[in-house]
Amino acid sequence: MTSSLSPPPFAGRIKKHGRYDYSPIHKRPQFEWPGGKRLAFYLALNVEHFSFGGAMGHTPTALGPPPDPRNYGWRDYGLRVGIWRIFDLAEEFGLPLSHLLNASVCDYAPDIVARIRERHDEIIGHGITNSERQSDMDEAAEATLIKEATETLEAHCGVRPYGWMGPWIAESYVTPDLLKEAGYTFIMDWPADDQPFWMKTRSGPLLSVPYPIEINDSPTMLSRSQPATDFKQMILDQFEEMLRLSEQQSLVFGVSLHTFVAGQPFRLRQIRQALQAITAHPRFNEVWVTTPGGVAAHVAALPAGIIS
């Protein structure tokens, strides 16, 4: 229904992105995941590589003056040690992983790429390094970054990525346009929903797949300094509540991990306990275990108008 009210006097002062329209979740068409399931579940693993001596990067403590070997070494622990423990954890529970992969990892740590290929895990484009942000680039430089990252991942991983999440979840004003033009079909930078939704670009629609910034080890345990036990409880509470809410609408439940955060043994223990509880849940057979790419493919095959 179109409102007959005049626009408020402040309307022109609100900047708009123009990428999608407002849509309240309780008024949307119903749909189901494969097998008639209502809750999709995925594990996303951020596999990130950083420049030595660079100031930008995750940290469990204060940044030091360059070259800051303490923080560089802590991040590198994720590639040398942490990721291998997370691979084993995923195999323990028979779960797929979706890797948000910095392209520079391919040259630096080819053993990681070999394990990803062996497991047939999904690859999501994640820039070249988390020592830079797309939001700091002009359009030409950003287009080059996307092209180089995509070509590198395809060459090393044997399949090109069709999903993207920018380093630091950062975008310029034209990022969705550039990704659509580079052949990407979905993006994970916009944590605006528990369902996928279509975004507008200058070259056609681009799907937004939900990505968690709350059920995410880095902001929980690094930015907010919450203990690993809190993160375990957050995962379990999110699962239980989303399972209940999925009776009303089909939803996406993602858990986001980073190799140098979740890969620490005391945190890994809590994540293992969370996954044990989830996979042993009496209603786990109602959950679709998938990847962001699986979500995107299913949504793309739905009749027009189901997802707006």
C-alpha cells in the first residue's frame, strides 16, 4: 500500500545506499531449504594473511611499533597451527567448511590450499591480504584487486569463487557493482538480515547471503574481550533460538571463525563443546548443513519474487 503522507521534512538529510528496499521479515513469502528444512547452518573460516611490519591487523593486545613481531607471529600462528586443528575439528563432526580466503595464502601456505582441495571445501573471495581495505581504494585499484584475487584463487584452488566478503568487511561505494561485473553471484558484507536478499547493482542483481558479525570469534573475544565460554554459550543460544524462530521463516545460522582465534586450544575446546551439543541435538536432523554458496544456489533457483 502506498502512503498518502508527504515525505518528512528531514528526508533529504538521510543518505541512502540504494542497494535494497526495506522489507520486514514477517511479511515475506514463505520458502524452505532442501528437504523441507527451515534452518540452514554453515561454518565460515577466515583464512587471513598479513604484511610483516604493517599496522593493520587483528590483535589480542595493543599494537606495538613496527615491525611488531608479537602480533605478526600471533596471526601467523593461525596458518601454521590453528587452521590444522580446525580442519581436524570439522572432520571430527563431519562438517564442511567455507573458507574466506586471502589470495596471498595460496603462495605463502600451499599446504593449506592442498587440504582445502582434498576436503572439497568451498572458497569465498576475501581479497589478497587483510593488511588492506577496499574502502581505501579508487575504483580502478579495487577492480584490479578483485581480478587478481579471483584469478589467483581459481589457479590454486581449481575452482573460481562466486561469493565474496571483503577484508575487514569493508567496501567502497562501488564494490557491489564491481563484484557483479567480475562474475560474482553473492556477497557477504551486509549483515542486515537472517535471510538472503537481492541487492541492486548497475549491472543487475547480486545476492546478499547472511554472515555473522555477532556469532564471530574475533569481535566477541578480541574486540569485546569476552571469554571463550561466552562464545560457546552464544553459539548455543543462537542455535536454539533460531531453530525456534525458523518455524516461522526459513533462516540462515552461520558461525564465523578465524584461524588465529578459534585455533587457540582453550578456545577450540569451547567450540568443540558447542558443536558437540548442536550435532547431538534431538532436532539436528531438521537442520540443513551447508555453505554460503549452497544457500546462494538454492535461493537463485527459487521462483521470482520469493526473495526480494
